[in-house]
Amino acid sequence: MRRAAKGLSALLLLTLLLTPVVLLGTRQGAQWLVTLAGRPMSINASDVRGTVWSGLEVAKLTSDTARGELLLEKLAVSLRLSCIVRSTICIQDLRLASASLSLQRVPRDA
């Protein structure tokens, strides 16, 4: 019984240690994080490449809301990972090939 509990504890600890490595160090982890971060703001990203550790490249990032549309193309971003410990995102490098923003006119109340 004790051996099984130790084995289960070791497996749980290994999972907890490897989860950040998978999220920050793999392309699939980066795609999942970008998708998760974009949901609250209706942001969609296509062709996410790289990792959070090495830098991310996104072919197209779009947001379409009732008030307008945003389109960013060929976005590349590098983050300072030490900021994550403080629950902060620090952008070390940001490159963008093109950006487009179109806003819908909101009628004034009479």
C-alpha cells in the first residue's frame, strides 16, 4: 500500500513539473496557450509556430466583435519568461508585418 502511494505521489509530482515544460516548450503547448488566451477577447490565431521559450510567430491574428475588426499579419513575439513568475507578461521583442483596424460607427443617442 505504501509503495503504491509513493508511486502515485511521484507520478503526480512529475506531472506537475512537466506541465509547464510542455506548455512553454512545445508547439502544441504554445497553440493551446494562444487559443486559451484569445478566447475572452474573441481572438483567433492561425498558423502558430515556435514555442513560448523560443518565441512565437503567428501568421494571422484576427478579432471580430460587434464594434469592429482587427487583423494582424506575421506577428512575432518574444517574452521574458522571468515575468511569468510574477503573473506578468513582459514582451521582449515584437514584430508585425501589417495591421488593420476597422471600427463600426456607433450612432449617438438623440
